[in-house]
Amino acid sequence: MRFVKPSKQELELLKGQDIISTKNLTREQLELILNTAAYYEEALKNKRRLYDMDGKIMSALFFEPSTRTRLSFEAAMRRLGGSVVSLAETPRVQTSSTAKGETLHDSIKVIDGYVDVIVIRSPQKGAAVEAADAADRPVINAGDGEGEHPTQALLDIYTIIKEHGHIEGLKVALLGDLKYGRTVHSLVYLLKRFGCELIFVAPQQFMMPPEITEELRNEGVKIKETSDLKEAVAEADVLYVTRIQRERFSNTEEYENIMDSYIVDENIVAAAKKGMVILHPLPRVNEITKSVDAYEGAAYFRQAHNGIPIRMALLALVTGNVCLK
């Protein structure tokens, strides 16, 4: 697809809406987000000062560790001229009234009166839905346990289009922890919208949840499941790598036995289809060797930087504050 400047009428499509799951986004809304992100990226390249969110406040509620998602959301809000109030804590280190027993519902009801948009990350699947039910302001899901991570998936799609020039009909191999990986859970539903073929590569116990695979197949998505990484990269246009997530294991030994199941190195790159793009939501541990960074198609750091325009677009669109020039 070619990025085009959205019309004023299109800008109303997401006003006041929550961004909780990629499954709920229409193709029209998806293209609006991508086009608005491209508009903002061009504005940033031209060093334009933006005031679209001037006077607006974003609440960043992060109940789980985050680097890229949290910082890019905060940077995006400030690039738009807005302000940020943050809360970062974990179950072990509590700084809010959750330590006193306050429920998420009640916390959101209070915070909703302080800000114009709420961004939330939680280790609990379904927390974003609970927050959205409690709030009148738009809520954006920045990751809920093993559930979804819609904004990551949106920047992934944006990156694929920028790297390949298009996305329709591409073969995308997803590698690693597909069972608990919320990024891939969100991404597959967007790839479906563009008619992509999917290749799932994972240890047997970390394959994509069968209910997701069955749903996609019932909707006509071509899916191959394999344990052979070299076979997958030989035909893939995109390799999407995920780490085996230590935080999902209660047993350290079990994690250490599985963490080295797949490693993308020079040998894998040599076996890859010409022009294959490598993505990773980061952080990486050891699943991509540093030597691969020099490969032209290694796009994971460019991918991380694409989080700024995508999140700028989402913040401005759901609050109805995109000012086209």
C-alpha cells in the first residue's frame, strides 16, 4: 500500500475509541493509523514543531517493566506538544494505592478525571479491557500479560510496509514463543487483513494457541507449522523473531532448557530468501546474534524507532486532535 494523507472525514473514525485489540480494527481504521503515522513521521523529518496535543495529558500506567513501549509513548506525547503523568510499579515494588488494596477499576475511575487519554500495561490478561470499561477517556492497551499488544503489532505492520514497499500477500514466518507472545497474538490478525501467508516456527510446547490457529484457518489464512527454521526462512519474506520469555516460567531450569531452541545467526541468514526482512519486538536475549545486525534486512532497531510515529498517530486519533497541514 502507498501512504496517503488522511482526509478530515477519515480522522473521525477512531475519535473516542479504545485501542484494546487488533481484532476490533477495521481495514479502514488500520489504514488511517498507518497513513497518520506516515504524516507525523514526515513532519518529524522536516523538524516541524507539533502542537496537536497541546494542553492534553496522557497517563502512562505501567504495572510491568517496559523500555521501548513506555518511552516511545511518552516521547510521542511530548512530540505532539502534550504532557505525561506516569506510574510505574511491579507487584514487588508498589508505589500507588494498589499497595493499600485499591482495585484497578477504582484507580482508573479516579485517573480518568485527571487526564485525556490512558495508556496501560499490565501482567494480567484482560486488564486493558477492565480499564476501558471503567474509563470515559480513551484507553490504549500497551500489553496485557499473554493477551495482546496491539500498538506493537501496528508498528510491525508499518515497518514491513516501509521495508518491503508493500505487505499484501507476503509470507511471514513467526519464530519463538508463539504461545505466550502477545506481540504475535496481535500481529497475526493484522497480517490476515493483508492476505499474508503465515509460517509458525516454535518448540512444540510454544506453538501458537490452537484456538488462534483454528480461527485464522477458518477465515482462509494459509498457515504452515514447522520446527525447521532453515526451511521457513528459505521461503519467508519476513522473519519475525520473539524471545522465549523468562517471566512466563516459574521454573528457571525449564526456561534454560528451552531458551536456545532457535538462534538466528549467519548460517540462518545465508539460507534465507533474498531480501528477507528480520524483525524482533525486543528486547533480545540470545535469539539473534549481534553479527546479524550488519545484515541489510535486519530491521529490528528501525522497527523500534517506528514506535514514535505510530503512537503519535494513535494518541492524536483517539482524542480527535490530529491537525493536518
